[in-house]
Amino acid sequence: MAAPSSKFLLLLALASAVANAQDKPDETLSAVVGVSAKIQGNARSAETLGLQRRGTGALVREGYVLTIGYLVIEAEAVQVTGADGRTLPATVAGYDHASGLALLKLVGSLAAKPLPLGDSGALAEREPAMAVPAAARDSPTLVYVVSRRAFSGSWEYLLDSAIYTYPPVMDWSGAPLIDANGRLVGIGSLIVPDAGSPGTQSPGNLFVPVDLVKPILGDLIARGRRSGPARPWLGINADEIRGRLFVGRVSPEGPAERAGLKGGDIVLAVGGEEVTTLAEFYRKIWGRGAAGAEVPLRILQGSRVRDVTVRSIDRLEYFRPSKTY
């Protein structure tokens, strides 16, 4: 990855491209908003994500803000702060576990123009873009796409083509990734140690492509979730270590814990078929049918190999109902 000689000049060029794509470049940045959420005290996600969460979102339709879902899952109250400093309450209009994105509905209106959705699939490696956290709206960070590849999260989460960027942006949660046409192409999700390629020491960020929300945006507004059957969820957090899937933890009172799985177990197979990667594991689970399907697992528990059957559920059923839906 060859870095340009002058970051400042390239940022200026990218800003100029955005300005050419928009009559008023300020309109692009005014669509970037701050998001803060107070989470229910008994939230199941409180242990891992905390009770006070802050990040960023992007106004994508009049009255609707797109952000990363973990900021607002099990929220008791949500507030959105615009570029002019005005703060409005919001409700969680919809949440989608498959993409990891959430949609907020504003109670009131902001003095901002919605940010158009771009073509995240066309964003190629080495292309520049702007990452714009709300805390640094007036000084966006020039980043480069250093990799387009799949991402497997330990929490039963899989993206087929995530956007990896460099250099790392610290206020990444929900931060919009804006292309040279002034369009939204990604939503910030994580900071990662290997943005360039697996196993490398190349810290950067992972953005969720907005192409994932385009087909379901209407569903999120109308129903609060995507249409169709929900994926089966087991409540297993696992990691790939030396060709094995080690269970780091199981969600308390979740399907896997009820079936007798626990941290330290090793998942060997699903339905008699060996699994050695998270992607294989998830696809075989999801291939069993909709939420509610029974998932047969073979696990190594201590020195004993066990066959257990886990009755899956819809992941949203596990969380406390948000008081903002």
C-alpha cells in the first residue's frame, strides 16, 4: 500500500470532488449527526457494550438516521445532535442483525439535507474516501480502501464484502464513509489490527457497506426489521484458533447455554459436517432453516466429545424489548 506524498493535498482534492458533486459541500457534512443512547439497566448487552453509548449517524431520509446497531440495541432513550448543535430525541425505527445496522426516527426535524446512498460495491481498493465522525465533523479524515473481503465476527455475524480502510479513525462507531461523489458508502463498525490483509500489522477500520441496507430500508421503516424469516441464532461467541473453533463465551440464558455449552468448548461439526472457520459454522447454522430450527452440534467438552442439539431462536427475541420501538 503506497501512501501519497501529501495527505493534505489529497484531502483537499477529495473535498473538492465532493464539492463538485454537491452544490453546497456543507450540506454533505451537515447530514453527519451525533448519536447518544441510554441503555436499559437490565439489558443483556450491558455487560459487553455498557449502559451509555455514543457515536455517529447519517441522515439518509427526511427524519431518519442510519447508524451502527450496537449503539442503540436495548436503548431506553436515544438522542441525536445535528451540526448546528440542536439535540432531538429519536426512536429506534428498525434494527437488522444480518447487516449490523440500525435506523433511527427523529422526533422533530434537523436543519440538514439527507445524504444520498452511494454504490459501495463500486468502491475499489486504493480509492480515497472521507470518514466523518460527528466529533470531528469539521475536520474529516482522509482514508484509503485497503481491502475488500469477508468479515466473520465472533457473535454469529458475517459480512461477505466488508470495507477496510487506513489510517484508523478512533471515533469509528457509526461514522459515515463518504466517497468522492459525496455519497454515503459505509457505516463505521470496528477498529481492526489487520485492515490490509489477514495476519498483517495494519491497523484500520471496518465499515459496513450501505448496499446492505438499500433493499431493506423500506422494511426497517415499515416493520422495524427486514421481511422474511429470521435467521437461527444460538448465542455462541467463538474464535478461530489453529484450525479449531473455540467457544469464548455463551450468551447467558441463551439457546447454547440451555443446551449445555460453555466457554472453553470446541465446536467440531454441525449436522455431522466438520467446521473449522466461523464462516463455515455460520452458514451451516443458517442452512438449517429459520429461527426455531434445531441445530445438531458435535463439541469437544474437556476430554469428552458430545453431540448436542440446540434449539435456535430469533436473536431479537433474546434482547430486552427496546422502549424506543
